Amino acid sequence: MELSTPQAWGGLGLVFGLLVVGFWPLVLLAVLDVSGTPRKALIATGPASICLGFALLVLVCGYRYGESLKWSRRQTWSLAVMFLGMGLLGGLGLWFSES
């Protein structure tokens, strides 16, 4: 990856930001030794935060590069809402399945 332009550094920052937003609950779960409700919350927050990170990525890319990708604003927001819905459903499923 060539990092000679400011756009390349911005893209790299976006990817690292996505990783931080998406995986902080799972890293916290790996570091801490918790049980009970805090464990359920961290496990359920994992997919929700990952999908939130993807939704933010879609929104940023859709607004920056939507014309070149031939995405309308409606398509961008629909894809972001789809990721948010998947994260919410995944988190709720893990919350209720974790005993």
C-alpha cells in the first residue's frame, strides 16, 4: 500500500478506526475475566459494534465516493441501515442464547 498521498493515510486511518470501533468489546472480553451479565453484554455488543463499524464505513465511502461507485444516497443509507439491523439482531440473538 502506497502511503504517499493524504488520501491513502485517510484510508488507512479509516480502516484502523473501523477495527477499533468494531472489535473493542471482543478485545475487552479477551483481556478481562468476567462472568454473568457483563460477559453477556460484551458478547452481545461484539457483532453490534462490528456492524456499526461497517455501517460507518459504508456511510463515509458512500458520501465520499458515491458518484464514482454509482450509489445514490438512498442506496448508501439502505446499506448502512441493513448493517445496523444485522448487528442488532445478532446482538440480541447472542444475548438471549448466552446462558
